[in-house]
Amino acid sequence: MDGVKLSRRERLRVETVRDIKEIALRHMAEQGAAGLSLRAIAREMGMTAGALYSYYDTRDDLITALIVDVYDSLAQALEAARRSRPDDPAGQLEAVGVTYREWAIGRSPEFQLVYGDPIPGYKVRDDGAELAAEHRACGVLIRIVAAAWPGIGATRAAAEATAEVTTGGPARPAPAAAGSYTWSDFRPDFAAMARTSFPDFPPDAAALSLRIWGRLHGLVALEVYGHLRPQVNDPARLYGDELRDLCELLNLTPSGAPTA
Amino acid sequence: MDGVKLSRRERLRVETVRDIKEIALRHMAEQGAAGLSLRAIAREMGMTAGALYSYYDTRDDLITALIVDVYDSLAQALEAARRSRPDDPAGQLEAVGVTYREWAIGRSPEFQLVYGDPIPGYKVRDDGAELAAEHRACGVLIRIVAAAWPGIGATRAAAEATAEVTTGGPARPAPAAAGSYTWSDFRPDFAAMARTSFPDFPPDAAALSLRIWGRLHGLVALEVYGHLRPQVNDPARLYGDELRDLCELLNLTPSGAPTA
DNA sequence: TGTACATCAGTGAACGCGCGTTCACTGATGTAC
DNA sequence: TGTACATCAGTGAACGCGCGTTCACTGATGTAC
């Protein structure tokens, strides 16, 4: 693939970088995101602390690299989930929702790194990279909403053919969206991200996407931080209910049986 | 009030404890929850670090005290909001929702302390206290759902008299709740909390309460941790839309005009 | 009201620790001829 | 294929720092007679 030709030194370097990140993430898993320490990583790698400075100029550079990696891994997981249900926006939303939760629970240190407290001394240097990475994850929801929004998704017709309409009455013209937003309500970067993919994407759909993100995030964050388990035995069930409710927002019911 | 009679020593002690907590919270505001340091607090109080050990046996004891305080302050704010709209469950939910967001935004270090990453070395000693404090906050939602649930709230009749029913069709028998839960799905402490206040409280209503909590929490957490502002100019508006949607879950529309 | 003793908040110095970062160095790997 | 030089990952020691916690102590506040 990218195996152009690497010298022994280059191969080792790539491997070492991978090891550093892997150990860093594991340490975060054990001691919390704030417990990340160059010295501890070096210790576990059997290196001197100073040696790490061949790979990152500073602790913050390592952190930035980790954050970007984590966003990418999340975006990849979500995008794979979305693609697993072609031509079925509600099914996509459900799959992405389930994946978001499972990713967050299964890799909670990563989740905490990007969605939790900022790391104590950490200041973003090149936040363009972080922002772009976050947009990659956010874009998955945009694509789903676009597919469900009348007159946008090329797949819309197919989706409507297979999915039933949920509400008793006649299908509403567009998924429930409260306000009427304009693009000036959004930051340029975000707007650009949505509109380059879908030129006709309406601002109301962007607002809806963000609200959906919020609904997915709420129960997941509570669960990851241990606020749900002391109340309820099976947070996944609660979340499943919420997802089913969410799909109604798109005016569609999930195509298949719920994924428990 | 509780001014029974305090010696000069006792008065000073109470004041000092108040100062310690206040400074601790301010430091957390500036350096993040993980930046809490006994030495830094002592420095700002003009004391030696060791002196703090007259007040707390250990750093973790201070943290526990802070956490309990924070939960209490939150519960108090939410309860006040709820009471500001008597006999109007949907209005209560809206007021509580707005208050939750404003509390979280305005006192984000406190929010992070209880809903964010655990503090690095911190281990809960007497978690009974923390759990009880969390239940106090959670109980506010329980009371709202109870008031809206048919056949429970004594205030239900009054609420129905003043509130309009939202859906075009006839009012559904109970607010939308997906599963049919039993009390064995919940932890005993949580169930006890709900059922001692409302003996007839159904498990489905408890599940709904937790889901509502999740919906409030989602956008709020994203905003507090800086994931909304890079996308949208006015997160409050998004949250307002969400709240209005939420009120429909209770089958009621907000009584007054939306609060911006 | 005055004296003798007990309490206890606060001092100051010390402990052992882990941290990020710098720096002159060594020695294996890579490159040019 | 062999030699001379350049690169650069990693060493080991040191820097200055802040941390939580302990401990013998001082001195003001409170209490009992």
C-alpha cells in the first residue's frame, strides 16, 4: 500500500511512534486522561524520557497527535456503521448511534480525551487539525440527515420506498425542525463542511444534525462517566429506546429489528 | 438561624472552611478540575500547606466535600426552577432545562467536577454521600415526570386544565415511553428514591426520567466542553429547540412563551 | 476577676516523589564516493 | 565491495519545579476552678 520503500531506520521509527501512542492510550485508560506522562511512557518502552523528544518536540505535540488519531478512529467507525445500511437513513442513524455508544464505552479513555476535561497544562497549537478531525466525525450525521431530508439525498426515493412512515397522519414535509436557521447562524468552517458535500443542504438540517449529536451524546456521556449504572441495570436498553425515538425525528422507522 | 452560639474559634473555623472551598472552586475554574492542589489553596489563603490538615484529613476528603456541595447547589437550583412553575409539568421541565444549562455554563468547573473526568488520584471513600447527593439532583426530574404522569401527580388535573395538548390526535394515555420496565431493572437505591416520594410511580416513568436527563445533558456537555461553539453561534437556541421538543414527550406544550 | 491548664489552628522545615525538558555524549544505521 | 563521513535514535545525568503528607513546635483562644 504505502510500502514505497522504507529504510530500517524509517521502519523502526514508524513502529516506535505506533508503540508510543498505544502505550499512551493504555496509560490514559488506567490513570485517566490527566495521568498522561512522558516519563511513564518512556519507562514502559524501556527508554529514557529524553529519547521521546526524537519523536515529539513536546508533550503537547504528543497529545495533539493522539487527539487527531482518536477523532479519526471515531469517524472511521461511525462512517463504517453508516455505510452498513445503504439507502436507509433511519437505519443508518440507529447503526451510527449504537456504534457511537459502543465506541465510547469500549474505548472510554479515548472518549474522555476528546469529549472530557481538557488535559491540565495542554494548549492547542494547531487547532485547525483538531477541528478538521472533529468535523470528519460530525460529517457522518450530516450525511444521514441529508439523505433523509426531502430533495437532497439522491437515495431519498429509495429510502422512502422501503421505509414506512411513522406518524399516524400524513408524512410531514421535512423532519421536525423547530427554528428556521440561516447559514449565518453557523461558523463558516462548519457550514462549508456541510455545503461542499451537499450544496442544497438547508441550515435547518444542520441544526437538526447538531441536536441529534446532542441526543446521542447525552446518555453516552452519562454512562461513560458512571452516572447511569448506579441508577439502572441496563443503560443500553435506555439508549435503545432513545435511538428509536430519535429515528422518528427523521420521520422514518428503523427498517430492521432493533439491535438490542 | 443556626446561630446557636459559636465561640470565636468555631466562627473562624466555619469561615475558613468556606474560604477553602471557594478558593478550591476558583482554582478549578482556572486550571481545570485536575489542577486542584492543597499547596496552591494554602498559598492563596496565606497559610502553610500543612495547616489545611486541620480541616481535612486528606486531599480526597476535600474533594469529596466539594463534590457533595456541588451536587447540593445544583439540586437546589433545579428545585427552585421547578417550583417557579407550579402545576405545570411542561413549564417545569422547560425551566429546569434552562437552569441546568445556565448552571453548567456559568459554573463549568463545578459541572466538570461532577460530570467530567474523575480527578487523577481520587478514590471515593464514602460514596454513599455522593450517591445521595446525585439522587437529590435527579429527583427533580422524577418529580416533574410524576406530575405529568396520569394518575400520579395530585396536580395533574390542574395542569391539564391550563395546558394544551400538543399532538393533533387525542391525548395518549401516558407520555411516550418505549419499553415496559419493571423495578428490577433499576438499582434499589434509585427505585427507593422514586417510590418513597411517589408510591405509584411506574418504572416506565423512571426510565423516561433518565432519558430526559440524558437529553438535557447531551447538548449541555457538548457546549461546556467546547464542541458546540466551533459549529454554531448560539448554542442556547439549539438547546431551546431541544427543550421544546422534550416538552412534547410529556404530551404538553410549554405554558408561557419560550424563554429565548 | 484572676490564675493554671487544655485545646488546637497554624508554622516551618523536611520527606520522597514524579514531572517536562535540556544537553553533551555514544554508537549503530545510512550514504557518497 | 570497501572506506570516510553524516545522520540521528537513544543514554544518563542534571535542572528546577510542584506535589501530598508528617512532625515537633509556638502561641493565641477557651475552660475550670
